[in-house]
Amino acid sequence: MTTSTRSASADKQNPGQLNSVQLNIVTLVNMERATANRSLGDAMYMMDNSVGGSGQGTRQLETVCKQGQVLNWIIRPIDMERRLDGTWPPMPKINNIVILDTELGDEEDVAERKLFTELKIYGMPDRMRSPLTPVYYYWAGTVLSTAKPGLYRYRLVIELEQEGTKEKLYLNTVDHPALRVIEV
């Protein structure tokens, strides 16, 4: 293959697809504390498998990702064991991920630009839980290959099952985690 042929073939490829490693952003929720306080403060802990990120185990996680990279937001309760009475603990679910407009200085404003393609809820708990198979909800998306490098804060909208009722509780993250997008 000549240099000009290699260059032409590289131009045709989506540069964002060069990084095939998926990143997992895991959120653990203390369901009892979150529902009792009606807040995710002191009830939510985040970690990821990115290289160079910060805030592991906190609500201010900063995940380093590349343009075109697949991100999987995984959420599960801290307590995952079947109870003595045979019931399972309530489950958390990511209802939405909202990218915030930090350029204006107000981290509560929703960004107008899209940062990733959303695959939304890509999996959910099975009806039949097994001690051999982990059960959790997750949300997936791909960072746009055209995303401008920089820091993007976001808010998770979390749906919580509540003990003894069919009513769902919806909470927003207060301390905003972030994605640090780097150029491929």
C-alpha cells in the first residue's frame, strides 16, 4: 500500500472509531439512605476504568474519554443480595443523562450541543435473578467523533424503586460528575 493510498483510506475512516475500548462508569447507590433522605448526597459513589481520571469513589468523578469512544453508565444498589424472606432489594435506574452548559458559568443550564449518540437504556435486570449473574441497569452512548475536546459536566437523573410501594422516586445528582474529552 502506498503512502497516498494509506492516506486516502485513513481519510475515509471515522477517526472516532480508532479507539475501540469501552469505558465503564459505575454508580453505586445506597438505596436506603437515598430514599430516606430523598437525596443522592452521601448515598452515591462513582468510579470508572478510564486512565487519568479523578474522583474515584466520589460523586465528582471525572472520566477521561476520547472522541468516538463508547461509554457505559452502569448503576446498581450497594446491597445486591437476596434477602432472607426471598425478596430482592430495590433497584436504581438511570432515567436520563443531561450534559450541562458550563461555558455560561451556570452548571444548571442544559447544553444545546449534543456530546454523544445515545443508545439509552441498553440493558435491564432479568426477571429471574441468579446468584451467579450480576443484575443492574445500564445506559450506553458513543462520544461524537466531532465533539470538541474539553470538560463536560453532566447530571444523572436517577429513578429509585422504593420499599413497600410502587411509587418511584426521581433524584438528580447535585455534585456533577464530568467527562473530559480528549482528541483522538
